[in-house]
Amino acid sequence: MVNAVKNNKPVVVGVSGGSGSGKTTFCSELVAQLGEATVLHLKQDNYYRDLSHLLPSERDRVNFDHPQALEFELLCVHLKQLVSGADVEVPTYDFATHTRKSQSIRLSPKPVVLIEGILIFSQPGILEHLTHSVFVDAPEEVRLGRRIKRDIEERGRTRESVEAQFFATVAPMHNRYVEPSKANAHIIVSGEQPFDDTLEKLCAKFNEGSRK
């Protein structure tokens, strides 16, 4: 179990990688090891911009894999507030309609703030707060297969629409923004292998920091 770190500031862990690389699995396993009472899991996906002002047909043409599709300004503000010990009101997003829901989620800082997202390592305002950064790497064919399964089961998409979006925007934006941001990671892990060793080392660092 991780206790409050020196000066009562949380440890901030960033986990990035391509869509379908295994980021969410890594984060879930980290939370399971440290405990939900210790880790606040903050997700980039909550910060997609509200597109309710557009027609549904227009929303479908938006490039959701470009940094401009996300309100990173708000995410950076929230991260700064959490690090300083303040609560935040995190927006919620409906991926079926590409709109923000009316209700938000109130989150309080915890000893470990875990932030997950494909583009977070491309944002200087996020990088400056990270204590540790992990990039989960996986080949394109693996990421595509996982994305198809997720979007059909969880977001009501068809296989054809998922593949079309992947090759039109996901893959090009991955090559332009996500892959280069791997250089900002402290740790690079394979999304096709067990995460046990990396998780063990990270938890050991957290515990070491809490004793200082």
C-alpha cells in the first residue's frame, strides 16, 4: 500500500500508447495491485469536446484522434488542481452521440494519480506533472483487432465503420502524434506480454517514495 508521498503531493503516473495497445489493462492491473483507495484513475477520454452543436452526420466526420478533438486545457487544469490537493469536476462523454453528458464526476486526489490516454505524452502541460510515464507498445494489427472488438461491443459500432475510421484517421494520427510521443516515456512495455514485472517495479518505487 502506498502512503502519502513527501510533502503530501501525489505520485502522478501517465500511461499512453496507441488505441488498443493495452493501456486500460495495464491501468486496471495497477489499480488492482495498489487498491482503489490509493489510486485516482483519470482518463483522457472524458475530455473529448462536446459536439452537440453539430449535426450527427457532421460529428462522424470529426477527426477524434487529433489533439484538437480533446479539451486538453481543462485536463491540464484538473491535473494541476489534483496535484495541489483540490477536488475536480470531470466531464462525462457519450461516445455513441459524440456529446458530453449533463452530469460530471467529482473526484478527489489520492496518493497516486493515474492518467491514461493515447495523446497525453504529446502535451507539455501534462508531461510537466508526471512522476512516471509508461508507454504500452503493440503492433498495428493487434491494436486494430482489439479496437474492432471494443467498439462493436461497447460503442455500438459496425466492423466496417471501425476499420474505415482506423485507416482514415487513427493510424495516420498514431504515426503523427502517438508514436513520436513514445520518446517522452520513462518506461516502454509490450502490450502483448504480461505486465507483472513492470507493475512490480513501479509499486516498489511508489512504496520507496512514500517512506522518504
